[in-house]
Amino acid sequence: MNDSYLEVTFRHGRPIAAYYYLPRRSKDRSHRTRRVEPGLVIDFTRDGKPIGIEIIAPDKLTLAAFNRVLRELSFPVLKRADLAPLMAA
């Protein structure tokens, strides 16, 4: 998978969790995690490659906080429209 994408889980029309998939190989699996920013958890492979960001508190997420994490990981930042499904409810 070469593209990043957002997957959102809803309950009663409200987002309760989300996962932002980072580019990865199909065999990559999470080996360790690191909590960052309130409500965000980064998943890393055994060799330390970031493969995704868990959004465990969607109601607390800001675009600025998410983009800080992406910059730290050397990934391109998002636009507000990229997180629209999460912010819409």
C-alpha cells in the first residue's frame, strides 16, 4: 500500500475511533506503539518504521496536532479536507 488513507469508525453518527494508514508493505505489522499528542498512538514495525496513527479521541483531535505528528515522522501534512470525515459529525 503506497498511499496514506483515513478509516473512521462511527457509532450513532459520531466518530468513536479512526486510523490513519501510512504507506507500508502488505507484510508490515505493528510491533510497538508510542503515545503522542492527546488521543494519538503511532504504530511502528519491528524495524521502527511508522505504519499508522491510531486516533483514539477523535473529538479532541485538531489538524495542527495531527500535522505536528506527521511532520515529526517526515510525512506530508494534511489539509482540513483530508480529515473532514472525522470532523463532520
